[in-house]
Amino acid sequence: MTLSTEHSHSSTPLDWKFSQVFGERAPGEDLQDVDIISSMGFEKSGDYLAVGDRGGRVVIFERKDGKYAGRCIGCLASVVG
């Protein structure tokens, strides 16, 4: 999927890839149930995106400088309820 926006500072469109798991998978690598993404949520302003998997891991992405590409600002080994 490719997306271009008026807000982009580059003439190169964003290139989106769909994945149901964190990280890259090698061809033929088995998918573990705990690695499947099970939840996502945006913070009210849209500057943060939290993504969690069935293994209890959470990754938080932050939007910076009006760019749409995020970076991980915190990773938790597990979520304690």
C-alpha cells in the first residue's frame, strides 16, 4: 500500500506494509500465537500509537515533526494488570 500526503516533507510517498506481528519474518518461519498483534490504540491527539500482542508486549510509537513515520519510544516486556 502506498500513501502520499500534502503534509509530507518529501516527494517520495510513504510505503506501508501490512503485518500481523512485530518484527520481520523470514520466509518459512513459523508464526507464534503470542506474536500476533491483538490490540492498537491512538492517543487522543494522534501523536502516539500503542500496539500490543498476545504475548503481553506493548510498543508505543510517537509521531515527530509532523512526519507520519513513527519510532518506538518504549517497549515493555510484559503488561501487568
